[in-house]
Amino acid sequence: MNNNFLIGMPDHRAIEKYFTIPPPPDGSANPVTIEQLHKSMGNTVATDPRTWVYTFSIPTSRTSRDPGYAEAALAIPVPGTTISYFATIKHGTAWVQPHHSSFRGLRDYEGFHPPREAIMAAFTTYQGDVVLFLPLSNGEKTVYLKGSQNAKEDVIIGVGRNDGFLKVDGKVVVVVAKDVEEAVEEAFYWAKRIGEDGRIMDIEEEAERGGGDDPWNDSLKYCTWNSLGRELTDKRIVNAVNDLYDSKIEVQTVIIDDNWQSLDNNGRDSFGHRWTDFEADKIAFPRGLKGLVEDIKRSNRGVKHVAVWHGILGYWNGVSPNGWISRNYKLRNVGNESIYVVDKSDIGRFYDDFYKFLSNQGITAVKADTQCLLDERLPSADKGELFPAYLSAWRNAASKYFGTRAISCMSLVPQILFTNHLSPSLPKFTLRNSDDFFPHTPNSHPWHIFANAHNAVLTARLNVTPDWDMFQTRHEWAGYHAAARCISGGPVYITDDVGSHDISIVKKVTARSKTGAMVTLRPNGKARSSEFFVGFGEKRPLRVSNTASISGYDIGLLGTFDLDGGRERADMIPVREIVGDEVITTLGGETQVVKEFGVFSHHTKKVQIVKSSGYVKMNVVKGGWDVVAVCPIVPVRIDGGRGEVSVGVFGLLEQISGAAGMSEVKIAGGNSTVRVGAELKALGIFGIYANYSDPSRYGKIRQVTIGGQDVPERFWTIGRGKQYGEITVDVQSAWDYLRLDDRWDLWVWVHLAV
């Protein structure tokens, strides 16, 4: 056992205030064992939050074709202590979704009765504590939570399924913490460290393989799925990309979705079809994938990457027993005569060969879909062998040939999440975070954002880049979806119909880099809901928060989204909900606690100045949204400490996530000048805020430079009246006027005369 961790007898002072362990009905030994976990902090033991691991045994099946099952009553709420719960539950076999208790309050709380299996559940208590349950799964076993079928009985039940050949332990991490964020963070800390044999492993939390994100995630992408559907041909795809470029929408990645592959005609629809050959369908793509990639890039030189879709088992119904693949790789029939998959003995070679083939065709990224079929279509006798083998083979080949340019889709399955996407030592792939974008289903759009924001409470702790799915720029809900994608921290994809685009939406989500490339401005945090126990049915505006961390200058981002299409609402949101309890900055020449924040609204283009203990007012109209950037106001002493200038930096003002358009911020004072600088990722309208302790000195700018070159005065503005303190620089226009190019840096400096 590693000395950094301690395991001891249960400390019931915390957990037994809220939950008790039900005794077995027959009086036998309790099937659930409990151990408390402690982090050591030097020579002391951390006492908060408090964490336990609940363990119960899951046997093998008595038959070779069926899984082994076990249920164990884990906890009964102490009466009068639980107010409500929030759970992440299964949605079909591929996805998860949020679920909330129907009522809140000591009198009204109805107990834990989720309609589907829960893979995480959090309970809020009358004292303000949160109790969180996180079951742990892997490729051979699945553990989840359920409630009693008796509506009058309130009990949390652990359910385990064993698809392996040996008895295994089902484990559930239980945390008592002050809030959901702390509880989930603590639970995943231990989920990464608890080994199958019960030992605690030591890992480096920040040791991400590959050094973090690929710049691929910061470029605009186009996917064929909603745009072209399944009717794919080389000409239709090239024409669609040409149309985007003709419309000045210069995507850098093209994703060729479902139905490019060579398939048999088994079954009545695509769900019965099977894959025959690595090569693309010869009728629809007579020049193959290589010819398609060449044609796309020949016409549209801004395209850097072409990706292809495929199913994890090959296609929706696996691999054909009569094609080229069947003649070169060993197949296994799983469960019935129609489903064939590559056997465990060949799956590593198969994936390596397939991705090598794609790479040789000019494909530089992949979308591996239908991953839930490993759980849904494989019988237990095959699952114990094939599930972990497929996950490992895909992960290794994707990393080898495409780095982190791989999308894991239809994979919100606990066995997959805890095997391929948990450890920071594994490749950091992109993970689809919810069910699909459905452009023609009006009531799906608010739910899509709500589900993504709440699913991210769990997925944000995984070693992934979250993917909130594609959207269309010419659509009734285009701005709504665009705002959610911008704040999400994930990639931005569009799937526009040919000839149907809204360039104003594109300009809100992208900017031009100094090389002229169209880039997205992605926050480096992972967005999630900031109101965990408010259900969709309550129809309150959804709050989604994230952070743009810029070299020690963190800007909070908060999006609000109308959910019910009702009247306009005003929401008062605590600043601390957006930026945290205490923000410390070292900018301005000294270390200090931030006492004021500047709040810039993308919708109104107005600035509010609020205290750290204050509130941000946000108005949300019917079907509407807004995103605010909350930046620290840094006091800078001048005149030997006799005066002060308070400075905030907002970033790019025209883009929804423009605060993420900076890579570094510097603020420095002097006797006669305060210098405010930012290194930008792209061109646009740059905004700062400056407030003088002596208002008579306000409005004097000594110099503005871009790339070290002086900017003429006509390219900056100084706010007056209601816009007092707001200073903007038109970096795009100044860059063009000065005829700068990528040889110059993108440092913008504003020298305030004081």
C-alpha cells in the first residue's frame, strides 16, 4: 500500500447522520463491507471531505452464456435528513441523462426511485452537506445504482453484473462533502486509484499522455451527418465543402459520417448491414478515400484534416462473413447467425491495419461510433473477452495513427468511461457528451443543452475533451446552440444544409488568426451546470459555467439559457457562483485578493462592475440566452501609492467566448503609465476596463501597439457616460491598416497615461 493513502475503520460520524446500512433480512452477515479512505497531507490526515468505499461480491453465472448478478442494499436515508437528489442515469444503451427527484424539501422528498440505472447519484441534506455515490465499472463488470420497486421504501441498492469468468467485487465510492463539485472531485480522485484487488494505486494527477490538447480542437469543423444524411458520394461531399468556402466559412476539418463504407445488403436497413472491405464504397467513391481527400483539399486549401466515421464493431451489424475482411481476419459469430465480429485474437492487428490504411489514404482523424454495441450486442460469454480487447485495440491504434484526433461516440457506458477515459495516463480523446442534436425536433433543443450541462458534472472529471455535438447555423435555435458550444470547452462542429448558412452566427463562434485561418475560441475548462438540484421540469433558466484560465488571470464564463419559452426573466446570480469563493491575482505588481469584477454581457454589450460578494443580473428572453465574461478588476498603484487605476481585461468582444481569445495577460504600473497587455489568439475587437481613483485623469491613452507597431488613434475608443471605463481596440482593422502578417506577434498593449 502506498504511504500517501490510508484505509481505516469506518468513521460513522459523517455518513450515519444521513444514511444507515440496512441489515440483511435473514440476520446473516452483511454482504456489504465498508472501508474509509483518507488522503495523507504530510504527517497529518485530511478529514474533509470524508470518503468510503462500499464493496459487495458479484459471482459468476451458473451458465456459460449468462452474466452473474448480485444486488446489495447499500444505504437507507435517515428520516428527515434528505431534501432532494440528482442522478446521472442511463438513456438507452448509448447515452446518459440527468434525472432529479420530483420534489424538494424534508416533507416533500419522495425517495430515490430513478426510472433507469444510475451511474452516479448525489443527495443534498438538511444541513447543506452533499452525499455522493459513484459505482465503479470496467470491461468485465458493471456496477450501478437503483431504488426499491416499492414506492414507499427508500433504499439505495447497488447492482453488479459480472461478465468475466471469476468472482469479482462491486465497488461504490461514497463521499460526504460540502457541495457537489467537491464530492464529485473527491469520488473521481479515488476512482482513479482503487485497484481491482482493493489496493490504492499512486498516480500523477496531471500527467496527461501526449501533453494535453491537440490544436485540432481549436478549429471549426464540418460534419456531413445532418447536412447530407446517409446519401454520401464523393461529389456531394466536395460540393458541400466548396459551398462552405464560397460562403466564407473556411472549416479546417471535414468529418465524413455514416455510410461511406463498403457494405453488404443484409437486413432491411442500415442496422442490418455489415462491413465488407477497408476501401470506400466503389460506386459512391470511385477514386476511393484518397481521391476524395485530394479533391476536398484541392478546392479548399484551408482544410487540414479529413476524418471518417466507423462503428466499433465495423458497422451497425458488425462484419460480413463474405467480404475481404472475413478473408483476412478471424471472425467470431456472437449470439446469432447474422452478427459477426473480428475475434479477440485478431482485433489488435485488425485495428492497427485499418488505421494504417486510413492514414495512407490521407485520413487524419476518426469518429468511432456505436461503442455501446460492445455492451448491447455481445452476449456475456463473449463480452468478458471482447469488451476489454476492443477498447484496448481501438485506443492503441487511434493514439498511434491519429494522436488525440479521435472521437469516442455512443460511449457513455460506464464500462467504457472507466476503462478508456478515466486515467490521465491514457490518450485524451474527444468524448460525445450527450444524445444527438435533432434539428427538426423543436422541444429537443432546450433539453439538449440541459442534458449536456448536467452530464458534464460527471464527464468533466474524465480525461477527455467534451463534445456537445454539431449544430446548424441557419436554424431557429442556432444562436442558442452556438452559445452552448462556445462555452462548453469542447470542439465546435457545424452540419449546415448546402446553401443554408448564417454568417453572423459563424462570426460569433470564430475569429481569424494572424495567418488568416478561421479558429474557434475554446475555454480551457469544461463547462457544467452550476445548479445541480434544479430539474428540467422546474423551467428555471439553466446556468452553465466555465473558466478561461489565462496565465494566472482567470475569467469566469456563465451562460444562461431559457428552458420553457416563457416570459422574460431576470436572474440574480452570485459572483462567487461564477468565479469561486476567493480569487487571488499577482498582476499589478503585488499579490492580492480580488474585490471587484467586471461583467461583460455578449447580448447587451454592456459592462457591470460588481463586488466579489455581489450579484450579476442577467435577463433571459423567451427561447433566449446570454453569456457573460466575469474578469478580475486589478488595482494598480500609481504616483508612489497616492493614486490607483483599477483594470480588467475582457478579451475579444464580438465572439461569444472571446475571453478565451487570449493566451496571456500582463498589467504593470508606473509613475506616469499603466500598461495593459494581452497576447491574442486571433484578431477582433479587444476590450479592457479602466477606472481611475482620480476621474479627471480618465481617458488619456499614451500609446497603443500591436506587434510592437504603433496603432493610429482612430482604431481605439474610450467610453464616456454609461460606457465610462470601457476601452476598445479594433485589432482586425489596425492589423490590416498596418499590413502586418504572421511574422509579427499578436501582443496588444494599451498604455494608459495617469
